[in-house]
Amino acid sequence: MELEISEENAEVAGLIPLASVSQQPYVSELLSFTLDRLHKEPELLRVDAERIRRQMQEVAVANYRAFISAADALLAIREEVSSIDKHLESLIAEVPKLTSGCTEFIESAEQILEKRKMNQTLLANHSTLLDLLEIPQLMDTCVRNGNYDEALDLEAFVCKLSTMHPKIPIILALAAEVRQTTQTLLSQLLQKLRSNIQLPECLRIIGYLRRIGVFNEYEMRLQFLRCREAWLTGILDDLDQRNPYEYLKGMVNCHRMHLFDVVNQYRAIFADDTSGSEENYDGGLLFSWAMHQITSHLKTLKHMLPKITEGGSLSNILDQCMYCAMGLGWVGLDFRGLLPPLFEEAVLNLFIKNMGAAVENFQLVLDSHRWVPLPTVGFSASGAGEESQEDVTPPPSLMEHPPLAVFINGVSAAMNELRPCAPISLKYILAQELVKGLKAVHDSLMRYNETRMLRDNESMLFFSLCRAFMEVAFPHCATCFGRCYPGGAALIADAKNSFDGISRLLSVSLSREIPKPVLNTQRITKPENGSLPVVENGVSSDVEPQANNDVIDKDQSSDNKQADGKDGDS
């Protein structure tokens, strides 16, 4: 029942527009009044309102100060609320900035936290990282101390790290430093190949180069030969080129010992070809290199041999070259067949030079010679014919003729230089050069006879010199050449027929000199200037007639010999 009444009241309250939630109890009470009570309700309400107004006035009078304070407080509150409203607006405007600042703080805090974690991890692995960072320095120390195995182990470790962690900067920097140290290691290994090392050391160095992996197989072979060639070149550069003999001797010894070792080292190190010949495997690299060395050796010989002026030195160099070529023949580098042309040319040039010097000295002495008689030095008229063919001592009689003596000395010097190294193939060529030198002397004597005006006694001395040239000097030169070459004397003797100018000159002079002994005896009793005998060169002039008579006797005896020889030939 009560539920029904409350529902009705609620419906009535819903119909009254002034009935708020606070007024609903009063409205419900009104609805429960009777009609009379409702007619009295306005009066009652007025009376209550008056009473309440009076109470309010009394309260206001009694508490006016409180109301004033409350009004002031309300005014202050209004002002403060306005200020708060303004600050709230500024706060609302600053809130996005605060939000972004908080976001940045959170991000930076996260980064700092990440760095803190990294630093903690770094601290935990400090010793390991320190060892990694010390790898380049440790590797450099190993390289400097020659501990190449340890250095290559470190290099392999860093390469493995860079492969496993290709994007880590510190690993990349570590790999770059290790690569620089590896280049230093490579330079040191190549420098060792350029020094005097034996086969075991060469094997170790090539093993290190293969571990580094910079060169392929062909490049490694080529690099090995280049380094060894640089070592050989350095040895040759240290030799003194101002002394050709010592330089060539050192060069030949160097090639004999070291070139043989290099070829054997190459074959021992790279002897890993079992499929075919070595030349096919390495593209003929060793063969080309060896040919280059032999060619350089021969070029140096060709350049330096003409500078050697002694036949004994040429002979020694030839012996050493032949010994060197024979030793290199064990590794297939026998070049003995290439040596004869070089030494033949050197011997020929040396002989031509010496003969030219002999002819030149003869010409100089002949031009400045004073035609005065000299004492006879143990020479008989038959000495030239009785001279043994094996005796190569210069005839003492030539001392009476200084130009011929100088020439024979030059020829003897040329033969002495030829004798230690006399190539058989040059026998006829050298014979022609000797004949050419003799021919030059012959021509010089003929020119001298044609261009000089000599007195009678000077003419006799000149003809005596010409006769000594044909009968003493020429056979002596042939004998000397025969000592150098078997049968060489016959080659020189056969060329004597071409010296017909002096022969004719001597035959003419012989016909003129037959009556001269009477004139000479007259000169003994009466000198030309009618004074006492004159002393020239420590010999008085009264010796001249006797010397002239001796010359005439020698000429007559030699002419008789030539006539007897011609009769015997006929």
C-alpha cells in the first residue's frame, strides 16, 4: 500500500514543474493535507516567512561582523579564483611542453640506462677487451722480435673476429691496425729473402708468405726470384768496378756459388708439381730468370773484358768462367759454349792494342833516333842463322838498333800477354795482325828512307837497321808466334815475301857499299873536318871506321848467305 502511495506521489511530483528534489518532501506533505488545511497553508507560510525574516534580521544584526568578513572573504575568494583561473590557463598552456620534456627525459634516461648497462658490461669484460686492444701492439712486438708464428696466429684470430662481427667499429679498427702490421711483416719477410739465407730459412719464409695469403702461387714464385735477384745485384754492386779484373773475379765467384744455390732453393721449395715438367708448371719462370742471369753475366763480361790489359788476368778470368759454367751445368745452366767469342774478341783487341803500341813506339824512336854507331853487343855474323827456333830471348844484337829494340820489346810484351790465353781459332787472325804490325814497320822504314836525307855513314847505319829487321827481328817475331801457336812461325815466315821493298833497298845498298872500305880507311887517317877525333856518346869517332867495316863485313857475309840460300833453293 505504501508502495502505491509513493508511486502516486512520485507521479504527482513529476507533474509539478517546481518540485525539485529538495522540494519533493514538502510537495508530498501538501498532497497529504486536507482542503481546509490547504486553505490555511498560505497564511501559515506567510507567518513562517515573517518569523524567519525577523530571525534573519536578528541574526544579521547580531552577527553583522561575520557577514562583513564573509563578504570580504567572498570578494577575496573571487579574486583568488580569477588568479587561479589565469594560472590554470598558463598551466594548461605549459602542460604540452611539460609532456614533451618528460618524454625527452624518459628517452635520455633510457639512453643513460643503456650506457650504464654497457659500462657495466665493459667493466665486467675489461680484461678481455684490454687483451683485444693490445693485439696490434703485441703483433708489432712479435714482428720486430722475429716471432712470425705468433704474429700470424694473432692475425688469423683478428681475421676470424672481423668475420664473426663485421659491423662492430672497434673490431674493424682492430682489423685495420693488424693489416698495417701485416704489411710490415710482409716487408720484413721479403727483406729476409734479399739477404744471404740458406734453404731452411727460405722454406720458413715461404711458409709464412703462404699463411699471409697475399700472393698466389705464381706471384710467390716470381717474388722469390725477384728478391734473390736483388740480393745477387746487391753483392755485385758492392764490388769495385774500378778494378775490372777484381770485379769480374768477384762476379764469377758470386754467380758460381749463389746462382747455383738460388736455383736449387727454388726447385726444393716449389717442387710440388707431379703432373708434368717444371717448365710447364711455372710457365718457364725459372728458365726465363736463369737465362736473364746468364745473359746479364755475359753482357758484363763483354763490357768489362776489353778493360783488362793483361793476358794472365784474361786467362784467370777464363778459367774461373769455365769452372763457374761447369758448376752451373749441374742445374742445367752450362754456358761454356758462349764464352769463347767473348774472350776471343778480348784477346784480339788486346793483341791489336799491344801491336799498335809497339809500332807507335817504334815510329817515335825512329823519328828521334840519332844515327851514330853503337858498340857491338856479342853478335856474330852467323848468329841469326844459328839461333835455335826454341829460343825466344830477344837477340842482343838488336841493342845496336834502338828503334828495333823498342819494337821487339813491344812485340815480346804482346806475345807475353797472348801466351797465357791464346785461342786456337784466332791463330790465323793474330798471325795477320802480327804481319800487319811488321808491315807497318816495313812501311815506316820505307817512308823514312824516302823522306829523310842521310849522310853516307848514317845511310849505312840505316841499311844495317833494315837488314837487322829482315834477318833478326822478323825471324824472332815468327819464333815467338810459333811458341804461342804450333806452326805459327811458318805462317809469319810465309808472309816475308810481301816485304820486298826493304829487300830491294838492301840489294841496291849492297852494290853501293862495295868500294866503301877504301873510303873508310882514308877517313881514319884524315877526318872530314881535319881536326882530332871527336868523341860522341862517350865513344871516340875513330871507332866509326872499324864499326863501318864490321857492318860491311856483316852485309857481305849475309849477302853471301842469301846467295848460297838462293842457289840451294834453285
